[in-house]
Amino acid sequence: MKKGIVLKLFLMTAGLCLFLIAAIFVGQTVFFERFYVHQKVKDVEAALVAYEQGPLQQAIDGEQAAKQEQEFYERYNTWIAPLDEKGYLKYTDDFFMEIKLDQVDGDSALSGRTIKVPLYGFINVEDFYNPNPFKEPWIKEGQGIAIEGLLMNNELVIQRMGRSTSNLHEENQLENQQMVNKEYEVVTRYANPTQYHEKYPSILVKGTITKLRIPEGTAVSRYTNRLLLDRIQAFQANLLYGDNQQADAGRVVDYEENHVNYKIFIDPVQNAGGDSGYLLAVTSLQPVNEAAGMIKNYYGYIMAAAVLLVVLVSFYYSRQITRPLLRINRTAQQMASLDFSEKIPVRTNDEIGDLSRSINELSERLHTHIVRLEQDIEKEKQLEHTRKEFISTASHELKTPLSVIQSCLSVLKDGVASHKREHYFAAMEDEVNRMSLLIGDMLELAKYESGTYNMEMDAFYIDTLIERICAKLAVDMEKKQLRLHSLLQPVEVIGNELRIEQVIVNFLTNAIRYTPEQESIFITTVQEQDRVKIGVENKGARIPDEQLEKIWDRFYRGEPSRQRSTGGTGLGLAISKKILELHGVPYGVMNTRDGVLFYFYLHKSVG
């Protein structure tokens, strides 16, 4: 009967698995978790003591501090941060700004003073290196600034900063989030807000940024760990408000974020100069490497018992089922050698018989699929050829700027034409920028071609988007004295606005680049039932008909004028093509009577 083998295998396998699961579960819940946490805390505390007695006593700057903190993390998987007696991160002379206070509302004693503001609590350091011009931080030397804060212990504690008082609570303001959250918590402890502000007066200040320092090199990494910086600001907020229950030093605090448990260590310290402060450390309780190392010995006992049990049980039932399995194994080995000629005779009506029939069916299907696979492999070879061709073309494109840079360096090194030194530096800078742009476009194109990119869609007005793009490119058109004619209809469409903007910019930039001076460019939107046709047409220049389909290829340059000197990377139209394909809309290019028309469609918004 079929149930005989099923029942035996079920009872033995289920019993074995249940025993192993129960043993592992009991061991983890009763012993291992406590052991791991205890050992982790003990190791970190010992490491902190060694750090306080060694590296912390050395006079260092921001770059050295970043290096020491990184070395500590790599060794102990723990983030550390030395703080001063007021809870500020030490050695931040590479990431701060100085503000001269001009107008003070609430404490005239601050007027005319210059204050130093560490920036790690208000803005991400990555924002200063973001290549997107729409996301660059607005703070810079000479910029006017408004500040909102509290007067605590006769010192200004900043909560928010903005370009002016009107946007202190708007999108572009800079905010010490932990300090603001702490204020919301503390103010509820008072009978009314008036009593709170009598103890902590509000201050509104206007001033000017006189100095700005941004970290460079390895020091940047010191300000990229937002979890650690948030814990520093939270500790400082508790310290400034005198909330000793939450700001006690010498304590180990549990903390959870994104379902990950952490231990926070706060130790009072004193450096060689006698200055007091704190050493704050944060460590995760779930690092894979440490857990694997600690659990290795623990699982040894479980594995020894499991192996013994498996051997005893396997000896019993293997004698009953191995004979037909050996025949199945021999046939399977032949199948592994791609020999599907032999079939397994089916003599029983149990699971072994079902398995034999299944393997016979599998053999037939494998034979069919292998034939198809060989065909697919041939197609893959063709794709691989295309990839190699792409890499070869990209390498060729990068070779030219590298050759230019090498030539300029040789001239500068030999001291020839020293009066043209600035010219050669400018040439090298131009080539580096060109390579950076090319690599960025290649990475973006690879992202779209990966098959994993999810194009998010939303509704927006296409005419508003086009007008904004035309305004940005107006200067380029004025340089060539081009005339822009637009016929736009206010219609709402569905798509990814940022990527559609990229497509239109590419089309319009190409039109500006290849249109002769004092000619015209036409940009139109035409409604067609449930969709809209967007067209960009330039006058005075045409593309040979045999090249119309090739211009969408990577690095394709059909005319002699389409050279590197025009400023393009040769990937703009290829990127536009992938964006439009991800939108699932028609697109194309065609020669008109005296020019070239690029066009694509978008679906109207039904809302």
C-alpha cells in the first residue's frame, strides 16, 4: 500500500525534525540569546575602557577622529563618538558654519556676536556633494539666515534655521529634529506653555553666514551615520533639559529602530587636558559575523546528537527502500550525462512507482527542454556579442579623453609651453567632466536595461513641464539666436514626470545643438482621443533616411558634425528610448520638409 512508506518516512522524519527544532528552540530562547547579549556588552565595555585610556587621550582633528572611529567599528562592530560636556560631537572643525548675529528678538546680549554652529545635526553631509542642482543645500558664505531656538543656561540652543523667518517651518528649513521632539515632550510637563517659555525663553535671530567648512576625503564618512548622529542629538537634548533619567552617563540603554535592537553605551570621560565629556557608543545585537562565530561551538553539541540519531534511523529504513532507489539513481546519473534513452520499469503502485513514472516523464521533458535551451543559448551568445560591442565602444569613448589628459600631463611635466599652463589644466578638467558625464549616462542606461527598475507613474500637466524646460534652456537658444515656437495645450497626462522631463531635455538639447544659427525650433502638443503627441522639430538640418533608426543606438554619430566637441556623450537618445519603452508608449523620429521631428506619446489622465 502507498501509505506504508509514507507513514514510515513521515513518523521518523517528523520525529527527528521535531526533536531538532525543539532542541534548537530551547537552546536559543533559554541560553544563547542571553549569552550573546551578555558577551557582546562585556566585550564592548572592555573595548571602550581601552579606547578611553588610549586613542581618546590624544589630541586629534576631524580627519584623525574619523579614522580612529572607523578602525574601532571595523574591529568591534560598534560606532563610537566622543562628546564634550554639553553633548556636542567633538572635533567638528571640518563641518560647521559661523554666523554673525545682526538682529536678535528675545535677548539683546546676543546681538553682534559670532556663533559657531556644528552642521551634523541639521543637514546631511551628502547634500553638499549631490550632483543634482535641484537638491543642493542653500547655505553658503554671505547668505542671510534666520534662527529659532531656546535660551538655555544663558546660551542659544538652535532648533531651526532657514533663509528667512517666513520659511522656518517650511520645506527648506534646517531642523534639529531630536531637540524639537524633546521640546514637545518636555512642554507637556508644565501646566501651560507660558510656564515652559519662562524657564526656556524662545529666541528669534537673524544673521549672516561668515564661514562655512565642509569635510573632505575620509572625514566625510564621520557624518554619514544618521542613526549614530540621531542618538547623539537625543542624548544632548536630554542633557540640556536636565532629564537625568534619560541622560545618565555610565549606563547601557536598549534601543530599537527598524526592528533591529541596539545597545547604547554612555560613559563619562576626561582627556589628558582635564576637559570632561562623554563617550557614546552604539552597537547592534544582530551582526551576522559575530553571531556565526559565537554560535559555532554551541551548535556543535546539537549537530553531534543529530548525526547520531540520523545514522541510527537511516540504518533501519534504508534497507527497505534502497534497492529500487539504486536503479533510479543509475538512471538519474545517465540523465545527468544527457543520456535519456533508458527508462525505469514501474513494478509497484506506491511512492517508488510514482517516483519512477515521474522520472520517466522528467526524462522526456528534459530532452525537449534541452533542445529549446540550446536554441536559447544561441540567442544568449548573440546578446553577449552585443554586450561586448557595447563595452568595446564605451572603452573607445573613454580612451580619447584619457589620451588628452595624458598628453597635457606630459607637456606640463616637461615644462614645455609653461605660459599655456592654465589652458592645459582647463583642457584636462573639461575631459574629466566629459568622462564623468559619460559614466553617469552609462550607469543610468544600465539601470533602465536591468529589468528591475520600477517606473513610478503619476499625473502632471505636460504644458507646464515643457514651459519650465524651455525656460531653463533659453540661454542656450539665445547663444545661437534660435527662435522657439511653442503650441502647447493644457492637458494632464500619466507618466514619470522626472523621466519625461529627461526625455524632453534630450530632444530639445539635440535640436539646439544641430540647428543652424538664427533658425527655428518648434515644440507642440497635440491631443488624440485618449493620448497626447509631444513633438520637438528643428529647422535647417536633416538626418539621412538610412540613419533615422540608428540614432537611437549607443554612441551612434551619423554625421561628421556629431563629434565629441558638441558636448554630448552619445547616450542621450538611447536613454530616452529606454525611458519611453518603460512607459509603454510609441515614439520615433522623422525628417520633415526642412528639418527633423522627434516625437512621443503619453496617455491622458482619466481623473
